[in-house]
Amino acid sequence: MTLRTPFVFAVLLASGLMSAWPAAQEARAPFVYVSGYRPEITIFRLDTAGGKLIPAGRSTDVGQEPSFLAFDPSAKFLFAVNETDPGRVRSFAINQSTGALTPINDVPSMGSITAHLSTDKTGRWLLVANYGDTKQGTIASIPIAPDGRLGTAVDTREFGLGSMAHYISSDPGNRFVFVPLKGGPAVAQLVFDVNTRVLTQGGGSIAELIAVKFGDARGVESNALIGAGLGLFFVTLLVNMGARAMLTRSRRFA
């Protein structure tokens, strides 16, 4: 997996925090949290007028490789992955005056080399993607208590060896979850039930089905997926040829 620098995380978190921060706190400078592959999360204040980052402290009780970070919708809690094998996810309370982080708890991410996490739109569920590299690419749905404490994962999904789940996010309507699979390559689409916490495979394409299933397929199932892939290829080829012929004809008579 390509290493990402702390600077990249800083830019992403500045944007995320400014959009999520409660209206009552917009008057003061927002906080920026910088993470990477050192055992620390560095805190800055952002001068929104001049763009200057002002050091505001750091947190070192963050586990190993706290790479990707995410906020809950109210910006009261910050969540971090530990990009390790096996992976973990951590929860922190954000001091609304100083930006300091107070550890709440940490739980297994239900996979290895945890790459990404995000909350659903209600802030009740933490969605986690585990890259896995040569192992299973997995995702998990983890409950978030009102005090920010993480519970045990209530649902998980596996996408096959080498599928490399790289990102996870719910759609604006909170009905679907999307997971790019770097090893697919494909984007898995799952139906998300915010009440039952279930992530149900569905709503995706034939290409997605092949990418998700092929790694673990054997015998007849493997041959069926290969056949489906070839069929999809020829159908796509015919559609493209037909579209090109129609475009050529329309230009000829224009």
C-alpha cells in the first residue's frame, strides 16, 4: 500500500472539520488534526483569514500508525484508524475550547491494515474499510454510543483475497455504502440499514459481482464468473460499436 504523508491528512481534515463544525462555534478558529505513521496526532488552529496553521498541541496516546481520521457529524468526537495487522479503530473526545484529544476507547477493526473510516449521516455508526493487502479486504459497521464510545462490530463483509478495500462512505441519503476495491478493480455497493446495522450486498453491477466473488470462487462458480465476464465484454463491445456507427451516420447526414 502506498504510504500517505501527514500533510495529505491535514488538508482533508481541515476541509472536513470546517464543514462539520457546529454553527455556534464558527466564530473561533477551527482545529486541524494532522496524522500519519508516527505515534501521534498533531493539533493546530487554522487562521481562516490568512491560512496560517498555529500549533495547539499533540496527542500521543493514539496507538500505532494513526493514519486516517474522521469526525462525527457534531464534531464532538474524532476517530482514528491504526493501520496495523490486525487493525484497530480509536475514539477520542474533542475539547471544544482547546482542541485537545481525550482517549475514550479502541476496538478491533475486524481486518488488517485498516485504511479508512467514516461515520454514517446519523453519527451512530462508524464504517471501517480494511485494506488487507494480500489478505481479505473487509469492512465493518461499529456502533458509536452517545458518549463517543465504540462498541463491538455488529456486521462485517469480506470481499476476497487481495481485494484491497480502500475507502468506505455512505451516500447523502444514508441508504447505501460504497467501497472502492483497489484489487478488483471495482466499487462495491451495499444497502445500509441504519436501524438493523446490516450491510447487504446488492444494487451493484455485474462487474462488481465478478470482482467481489472471483477471488474465492472455485470450480463451477469460477467458470461461471469467467463466462459472465466474457459475456459482459462482448455486450459492451457491441454497444460501443453500435453507438459509434450511429454517431458516424448522424455526422454523415448532418
